[in-house]
Amino acid sequence: MGQRLEKRKMSAGESILGRLRGKITNLRVSEVARNLVIHSTFLLILLIAWGTFGILSPLNGRLFIALLLAGLLLFQAPSKREAIFRRNALLPYLSMAFPGFLLFLSTDRLYVLGLLIVFLWGFGRASAIWGRPALCAGPLRLLSYFAWALGFALETVPIVYNFFEVFSNEYTGLLGRILINAEITIGPSVSGLWVLLFAIVYLIGTAAFRIFAWRVLSAALIVVFGAWTAFLVIQSSSTVFPQEAGVLANSVRWLFPVLLMPLAGLSMLFPAKERIPSALFSSRSRVVGLVALAAFVPITLFQMQSWEILSPRRNRIMFWNKGYLDWDTAVLGKYGSYSGGMFGHLPAFLELDGFRVSKLDAERLKPEQLEETDIFAIINLGRRWEEGEIRAIWGFVERGGALLILGDHTNVFGLQDTYNELLDRINVRFEFDSAFPCRGGWSYCQSFARHPVLAGARSRDETGIDVGASLTIGPPAISIIWGPLSFSDGGNPYNVGGSLLGNYSYEHGEKLGDMCLLAAAFYGRGKVLVFGDTTSFQNGSVTSIYTPFLHNVFTWLSCETVYGRWYWLKPLAFLVWVILLTTTLGASGGSRLLALIFPFFLALSGPVSDVISKERMSGPAIAGPLAAIDYYHIPWASRGGDEGRGIGALYLNLERNAFIPVSLNCFDRKSISEAELLVILSPLKTIQCHEVDLITDYMAKGGQVILSVGYEEREGSQRLLEAIGLDIEGRSLGRAPNTYYKDKKPMDPEFMDAWPIIVREPAPSSKGDLAPGAVHRFFVSKGDLLATYREYGKGGMLFVSDSRFFTNRNVESMVAWHLGNITFIRNMLTRMKQLRGKG
């Protein structure tokens, strides 16, 4: 009996090897090589679109994708010109051009993946028309849909993300304890779990769309999982990879040549079957698919939208005025970066937005005190809870109230124990650490869930999150913002002078990847929002990110939700969504019309959902004396830069002079007209002619503009200078007036890199009915004009010929300040107000 079974195994193995040998013999080498290049390239494109390669910024990633797509077209296109221009190729050509035109409109992952699905459909159709039908796009198509569906699940159904995160953490921890005797915890984004899933789905797709032995598939899956495990061991070994967070995060790129390229080569050895074997719905596939698609569309938008806000917002907000905080703002007589206060701007912005703000000064919290508010906010509270206080808070939330918790890193102020005891009911914990991005900043290291709090705030720079504690969460809490490329820097209890911060570098035992930065939960009829960092709410950030991010935060907290009481609706809707997705995808294999409609819907669903979310969460514009600092044209200086380029001093001095400084991230008529003052700082991005018209119209109606630029950076603002009749002489004056001049007075202003201003005749206006008016000299040094104001209509423009004049180093830093420059800025703003309307 044993010999017979052994013979059967040998014959089965020989038959598999024989068939494999026959297939290799029958295939042409050129055909295999061509398909290998195409499949490998598209797999690389998918990984870049997914965000696997942390070394690439979103813009560079999309540029690289565009170049690879163009390379695919050139590689696959026929050599004969007449074979390209065919009538039936118009639709595939449009399908391939569609992603090319729209690829750079959004950084949203689902949007880019949807465009790739559209491109792949057109690419497969065009390849068949060009006489290259050997291309088997089936596995790639299946993998593309899977990538989109996985991204959709991670962003809309938190339990899916939590499952993969726990699996990655536990598996890497087990490997560390068994193989290298070290505690390691690596999240899915750094461990390469997403690449492993792509490899598994690609293998399954190869088996489904090709004559592929399932026994071979089983063996391949085991090999792939083993290769991933070996990668984790090598990744955690200090002898192979330097133990730096950035290096380890970028090491995931090696999984592409290790896992996916060999799989692509293996799949090329089998003849293609372009349709799914045994059609799922036979002749009725089109009808069934269209019905499934009709149900799929609203459920997709429901999942993306988080249809939670079902009532007008309640506008009472109470801050518990206990903990490490103050409500100061920048005022005259107090100077230095610390003079700006901590949270003073937050109540002012909330009141401008229509909220009623109050502060609770009681030492002990009582239930009746919470009846006077709709949102209860606690900031940096470090104290022992007294009997009944926690019950009072959760009773308030259970009845429909909203709780906002703002904490910080490394148990600073003793808040970790306080918050963990309070938040135990919703399974949220502050860790004794600080969450750090693996790169220089959070711009490319954050991921967002699709949640009302983030409606319209898809840019990673609009959250204001800096250095705070990571959050450990479990059901019912969900993660809204997390850092895929980040690490947990454990605190140092002996570093009292350094706020208990650690060594700012990754070490074994610290978690690597996928730090939770913002968590939310429903409790009873109410809701909770927990921030591991308070930076977003401090004075330095509120002026930049209140709209839309902080407006969304308080709007979501202030609205009652039915969804909060029936939170199981979303997981249930997701299960229905998976069934409809499978049905529609299966039916599209037998319907060319459905195969075309479905990719376009996936590509457009993300942007459409974002537009709807923005409209639903949009509120009234912030009213008040706004001073808009132009970031759209990429200023040479930066809000968060060092002392040489940072301009926090400009914000402080605008506040002292009764302005509300806000960051201008879009440059349109509405955004500009809402501000009383527009500040443009040596733009690196050129101001175009139509934007010059916007600025001159703004000044003609009474708007005031401050332009600060030196000769070397003048190119971006040259058109504006010509329109206003000003120019810069290429003769550097350096520091002016020089510190060593004997006649310099202590209250005189000082320029860091000054250039003489030239007053010219203005360029002819396109409208012809308005021209610049009188010139007012604001500052002259040794006969050279360095600051001047030119009237234009009812407004005008102040021009300072120094790119560095408003920087922290020249005006005001943490511990030092230039009183002459502070006084000069005040005098300039006062004179501009006096001259307004005189033109």
C-alpha cells in the first residue's frame, strides 16, 4: 500500500514537472520577456501608488508613476504607425489618457489606484488591438481591484485596519522573541505586510486566470510567506540594516525584487486565459452586474462619507480650566516666541465660528456643572480623580454629550495616569513615549481615515500634529489619524529638564510603524475624541489650521448622531459592499460595458465623496480682521522653519496689531477678498498674470498687500512688481543700516539682506482704467529706499526689499528680539491703515 502511494506521488510530481517543462519549451522567449517587463512594471506602479516606498514624496511618487505608465505605452506600442491609428482603438486610448490628465489633481490613494484600474483596462484593450493578445492582464486587474478595495477597507472600516495591525505586531514580536531574542514590534506599513498581501493575491489571480496547478499555488504561497518571514528577520538584524527608523521604513522596497518580480516571472510560464473560468452569471452577467453596481454605488458613498451628522450643531463648549495651560495671546510689551501664549486664540476662533465658549474654574467636577455644556474639553490634566468625577464625565457622554481630550507626550505634567484611568471605558491608552515620523516631518508620514473630522483637510500639513504621545486603542475606539512611517520613542523618566523625552531615535523594543495619533469612539449617545498632542490647538497652529480641520473637529463633536447608537451599521454595510464588489467584478468578466463603467466609478468615487464631505462640513467663514499669509506660492520663508527661515515672529506681530493671521493655501478671489491684509514673502512659485489681476483688483477695492522680496528671489514676483511700478536694483547692501554705524539708534529698524528699490512707471494695465498712485517712502538708509508704500485704488502695497526681514532671527526668536524691528512693523501697519482709502 505504501509503495503504491509513493508511486502515485512520484508520477504526480513527474506529470507536473513534465507539463511545466512542456510549457517552457512551447513559449517564445521574447513573449515571456515582454510580459515579464509589463507585469513587473505595473506591480511596481501599484506599490508606489499604495505608498510602500517611503523614500518618495506624494508628488515624486505620482511623477514616477506617470513616467512608468508612459514607458509601458512606448514598450507595448507597435512599430508600424498604421497599427496605432485604428478606429476601434479610440475608447482604449481615452481610457489610458484619462489617468494621465488627472493623476496630479489629488494625492488620495484611492483616487490614484482608481485611475490605474482605468488605465489597465484601456491598456489591455489596446494591446489586443495592436496584435499583442498574449498579454494576460487578468492577474494585474484582480490585484488592482484588490488594492483599491483594501485601501477602501482600511480607511472606512477601522476593524479591518486594527486586525492587520495586531497581526503584524504580534507576528513580528513572536519572531523577535524566538529567532533573535529581542522585543520587536513592527506595524504593517513597515513590516511589508501589504506587499505580502499583494503577492498572495497576484498568485491567486495567476491561478484563476491561467492553467495553473493548485498544488503549485499552495507551494508558492508557503514559499512567499517564508520569504516574508526571512525578510523580517533580516530587517530586524543590526548586522544587515542600520537600526534607524528611516532606513528600516525604506527597507520595504526590497520586497519588490524579492517577492513580486519572481512571481511575475513564474506567472509568465503559463498560457493566458483572459476571462474568469466558468462565467459566474453566463448570459445574464450584464443585468446582474448592473443591478449589483446600482446597489454598490450608494453603499460605497455611505462608507466613504460616514453619514453621521444628522442634526444642527449644539454650540456650547466648556473648557476645564485646570491642568498645564494658559489662555494668553501676544500683546505689546511681552516679546519672544514664548510670549505668544498657549491656547488664547482657540476661544476667539470658536466664538468667531459661532460657538459659545466658557471655562470651568472649579477644583472638583460635579454632574450638574456638565449640564451647562454640549462639549466638555480637558487639556493637559494631571491630577488624581476624586470619587464620582469619572462617573460624572461618562454619564454626561452617555446622555449625548461630547468629550474632547487633549494630551501630550511622555507623561509630561503627570497626565498619562490621569487620562488612562479616565479613558479605560473606551479602550484608549496614552503611552509613555513620543510618536516621531521616520522622515523629517509628518507631511509624508500620516494616513487619514475617511471621517467627517478630516473632510476637506486631505493635506497632511493641515492637522498641526507635531510631537505627542502615541495612543494604543481597541474596540470601540477607532484610529482616525495614524503614522504609517513613524516610531515610538520611549520616554526617559530621568530627563526632567527635557520634558521626559527620549533619545529621538529608534531602538529595539520600541514600536516601529503605524502609530495612532488621533482616536475617536462612541459611548452611549455621545462621542469622544482623543488627541495625543496639543499642538493643533495652540496659538501657533490655530491661526493656520482652524479652517477646515479644527472647524471640523468641533462641528463633529457638536452634532448628535444616530450612527453612534447603531455603530454596527457600518461593518454590516461593509459586508454587503464586499458581496456587491465581488458580484460586480465577476459580472464584468462577461460584460464589456460593465468592465468599462466599473473602473471609472472607482476612480471618481473618492473625489466625489470628498466634495460632498466638504460641503456637509463647511461652515461660515471666520469673520474678523484677517491677515492672510500666502503659502500657495511657496514662500522662501516657512512657518515651521528654523530661526533663519521661520516667520513665527510675523504671526506674533500681526496679532499684537489686532490682526488674525491665517495661512492662505489656495489663491482665489474668495479667499483673498476675505482678508484685510495679504502678505507675500519672496514666492518661489511664480505669480501668474491672472493672479496679478486678482491682487490688483483686491487693492483697488481697499485691500492692503505686503510684499517682501530681495533681488536674488525676485523672479517669482516680477510680474507683480512690474504691475505696481517697482523694481529692485542688483546692488546688495547687506545689513542696513549696519550695526557698526555710529549714528544708529537702538530703535532703528535693521535689514538682514537689503537691496535698493527702484520706482518705475507701472506696466500698462489690462483694464486701462486704473494705475498705481502716489509713492510713500517708509524707510531710507544712506539715500537708498528700502521700504515703500504705493497706493493702488483704495488700497495699496507695502514693498520691503529684503527676503529675510520678517524672519525670526531678524525680528523675534525664543529668547531674543529686535525692538527696533518690532516697532517698525507696528508703525508700518499703522501707516498702512491711515493711507487706506486715500488713493
